[in-house]
Amino acid sequence: MDVFSRTFLPATAEAGVPIPTVSRHMPIVRRCVDGDDTTVLVSRCVAGGRAAMLVLTYRRLVVTSETRVMRRLHLHLNTDLRHLSNVTWSPDLRRGGVELAADAVDGVRERFFLRVPQADQVWHTAELLEHVFRGRAGLRTAPVPAHAAAHAEPRLLTGVRHFSPATA
């Protein structure tokens, strides 16, 4: 069993994604992610007004969406993390999730709302995003505006995190 397979199922269980949903999305996700990549986060989300599933590894972001009536699956986004810019996320306890946005390589601003049912999971999801987008070696974060510096506490509801990849 490869690294992706060993880390994907525990991440889906932690996120509370039902096995039938995982089974439907798995063939598409599997084609997009290398076997030696570690799954960091799996979450149900809303992407472009559709129900979707987001898979974040240390190297890729894969989002698969599902049509409402026929429940057909589509690959919504498959990108290397290095190709994303202006990545932001904001925990929202009132709505029960985390708002994630990023500019894709084609210039389109992608927005996702990651549904997380419990408050402690909201903060855990935000910490995982921080770990992937800020904690990895070789990546630098965007400057934090002066008004945001006063709200640097990671547990604030209004805190927005930013990430921009290092330019060569």
C-alpha cells in the first residue's frame, strides 16, 4: 500500500466523510495524486455552487464536484500547490466551516467553503491549512497588513490567513 492510500482513508474518517462518498470520488482523486504524496486534509466542501470533495496533500490540491440530480462527478480543480497564489482562508464558526480561496494558474479565483461541523474541527482545519501553506520549507507568506497584525491570534473568528509562493 502506498503513502497516499495509507493517509487518505484516515483523513476521510477524521473529516467524517461517508464511505460511499469517498468511494465515488476516489477513482478521480487517485488519478490526480502520486502514490508517494501524503494526504493532509479531506473535506466536503461547496465549490462553484456544487457539492464537492476537497483533497489536500503536501503537493496537490484536488477538488471533485458532483451534479445535484444525476450525481455525476467532475474534476473541478487539480493543481500543484506551487501554481496557486494569493491563498487565503478564514475560519467561520457561525457557518461551521472554513472559507478557502486561491488564484489558480489561469488567473481564476477559486473559492471553497469547507464544511466542518464542530468548532474544534474548524480550528484544526485552519491549522492544517496553515501547516501546508506556511509551514513547508521554501514557501514564504504574503506580508500581513497593519490592521491584521492586531488580530494575529489564530483563534479569532475574523482572522484571514494569506499565502503567496516564492517567486523565482
